[in-house]
Amino acid sequence: MQALERLRSDLGTRHRIPGGRITANGGTAVLVLEDLTVWCHRGVEFTWSAGRNTGGRVILAKAPASELGTAAERVAARYREMLGYDVPHGVRAAG
């Protein structure tokens, strides 16, 4: 849960993305940012949906919790993409 709290803080401070709600059950914590959900298992890795492939299957993006800045950049890019904002060149939303 601490890893997601750090991610939420970084998203708010550096990317101006509002709070979000964190819940936890067992070793998995979940951060809900409107329609984007980011989860973290045992504080090791962040995972979120990066969209769907041509067959309609969900594509998952992942980033190590140890690389908080990179994870925040990618989650912020996906969040903006989902809201219809332009994503800056060079920032990959998908994993």
C-alpha cells in the first residue's frame, strides 16, 4: 500500500492528477483514478490497463515500484489518454 501512496503523491505533485482512492486486500493494493485502476502486488510492481488489442483483449502495462518516476510518467500518460488529452511525444503509455 505504501508504494501506491507514493505513486498517488507523485501523480498529484508532478502531474496534477487528483488524489484517487486506495484500497487494500491481502498483498494487493488498488488505486482508483476515475476510470483508470492501478494495482500493486506486495509493493513490487505497478500494473494498469494500457488499452485493448485489435481482438478486444486488455493490454496490461507494468512498471517496477522501485522506478516510481517512470511509473508515474506512464500512468499519467495513460490517464490523460483516457480523458482524451494529447500525450506528449516520447512518453509511452503502454508497456
